[in-house]
Amino acid sequence: MASRLQQIQKHISDPAIMSGEFWQDVPLAPPDSIFKLTAAYNTDSYPKKVNLGVGAYRDNDGKPWVLPVVKKATEKLLSDPLYNHEYLPITGLPEFTSAAAKLILGPDSSAIADGRVASAQTISGTGACHLAALFLIKFYGFNGPKHVFLSNPTWVNHHALFKNVGITPVEYPYYDPHTFGLDLQGFKTALENAPPRSVILMHPCAHNPTGVDPTREQWKELAEVIIAKHHYAFFDCAYQGFASGDLDNDAWAVRYFVEKKVPMLVCQSFAKNAGLYGERVGALHIISPGQDTAHRVKSQLSVLQRSEISTPPMHGAKLMALILNDKELFEEWKRDIKTMAHRIISMREELYRLLTEGFETPGSWDHITRQIGMFSFTGLNAAQSQAMNDKAHVYMTTNGRISMAGLNTSNVRYVAESVDKAVRGTL
């Protein structure tokens, strides 16, 4: 007994303990895979190196692009003598959130007209997903275990976001590696077998990481099952306009589900389509069955937001409010979006041409142009992807995903040649 007491006394007299350091046993976390790729790219001195890992738009010179409309809106904002740095309301800038809701739901949305939408400004799309998850864990009547169904694969951060609030991710089939397309039957079967009232997270456009989207007819089939099973639709929309170059076209699935009165929420980001990555501009919209319910939902979003971040940041929201509510700026923004989307589409077409006509690379490569948005699942396996990293200095994730925005007219031929060699085993 005395010996044990002496051990305890010695332990608590340790200088590290006395100084408040209690974290000696905290394990070292692995680095984020994408940031690790970027770090390796940055330290690589190879002259032909290419970064196809980062999920941010790059121009044809491989540089970050500040949208011309954002530059114009910034000048206009900073020249306003009333511009200040006061706190925003807890649920954000009203002229931003109302315009953001119209952008994704449509200006003539019955949900908006009926006052059934509760909106909150968030820390980009990530913050919208987090706030939505918090709201669900507190108020949603899960039918059994607290699960959220995620596509296999999905944006990797989805798993951590839900686990952190006590919701367990469960995967549903989505990507078919044999066709490089959608596993529609697997998706539908999973929806049919899921417990009624399950939460189903879906990407309405430019699916991350596969670039595989359902067609409109396939969305209708999926909606039928979701309605029949009384599921809850959780839309994470990070790429509106970035998929096709058309804001309305990329919002079609969301608007269709609203029209069909599917219980749902939408997480929205302006990082990609406005190039406001670091400004963290996003919104969460929860569609309620009635105006009174929407009022109560928003009151609880306010309580949750207050406990998390107090109030959201102002600058990016002010920029987007200007762009969304000014007809001239809005039209210019749509042109800028087309510039980004069409450059990526042109890179898909050139990569496909080089693989099929230029190098006659073994295999089928139609999926390169069938897929859409910033990312593409190339079909390269883990060994081939690792060879691309290690031997060709083309940095990509080992699941074969590449960011099409990392391609440009200066490097696309080198990337295609490297893919060809990886497939042939000659890298």
C-alpha cells in the first residue's frame, strides 16, 4: 500500500503534470491524405511534376483563379462607406441566405413561397454538413440506430463529420468499377432494404470523388424509392454550376425532390463555384412541411450555431450577396462559371483523345468524358496510381481519382503518357 501511495505522490509531483501537461498519451494522428499529397508535390523538384490531388480550380497556367466578378464585387464592397466589421446575426446575413436558397431551390420554388425553408449561413459546405448533422442528432426521429447512408465512395470527410456528432455512417453501393459508372440497381436495392425514415446523403451534381451522376430518369427512380420508404434526403451540393456550367441544370435533382415533397435538407458551398475557398461561404437549408415548423427549426439552428461559432464570417457572405442580388454581377458570375466548367470539360476531351488516339492505351476510356465535374475516377488501380506518384511525379490518390482542374494544355500530354505507361506496366 505504501509503495503504491509513493508511486502516486511521485506521479503527481512530476513537473510535466504540475505544469498542466496531461497529453503524453495522445496518439499521433495520420496526416490528411490530400494535404499529404500536396506537401509531397511542393517539395518535389522534378520539372514535369503535376498535382492532380487538390480539389480546387486552377487556370490553364496551373494557378489559382480569382473570378473577375469577385474582383468587381470586392471593389464595390470596399468602396461602400457603410461597410464595417460588425457581427452578423447568428444565422447569417439575410440577404445572402435568402438569395442562396433561391439559387439552389429555384426563384419560383413553392417551398420558398410558402415560407417552409429555414436557412442558416455556415462555414462553407463542411460547416453546413456539420450543422445539419448536429440538428439531426438532436431532433430527428431515427428509426432504430442513428445511421446516415453514404455513397461508396463519397467525400472522405463525410465519415468523420457524422461520427463526431454520434451518427454512424453506413455505405450504399454507388460506383460500379466494371462500367466506371453508376450502380443504379445496387443503389436502389440499398434504399429498399434500409429501415424506413433512414437519412440518405446524396450529391446532386458532380459527385465527389467519382464524377458519376445519375441521369434525370435515374433520379426519378431513386426518388420513387425514397418516397415509398419515407427516407430523409440529405443533399450536399458543393459544385452547383461547376458540373455542366449551368446553375439551373446542376440544381435539377434538388428541385425535383422539393417538387415531390420529399423530406429533405440541402448543404450548399460557394467555395468552388465562386472561387471563395478561404472565405468559407456556405448555407444550410432545411425544408419543412409548413411555415410554423420552419420557424421552430430555424430557432433551433440559431441555438446550435450560437454554441458552435457564435456568428458566421461576414466578408464572403457580403460578396456573394452582392453577386446574387445584382443582375449585372449575377450574369457575369454565370459567365465565369462557364469559363471554369468548360475548361475542365475540354481537358476531359483532350485526355480522352490522347489516351485513345494518341497512345492507344489498352482499355476503355469513355468514362473520362461521361463523368462530370472536377473529379474523375480514372480506373487506375492502387499499384498503378502509386507508380504515377512515385515514378511519373503525377500526384494523385491511390484510388485512381484525379482532379481534372490540375490538367492544362501544358501537362495533359505528359499525364496521358504516364497513364499509358502505368497501364502497360512500363513506368
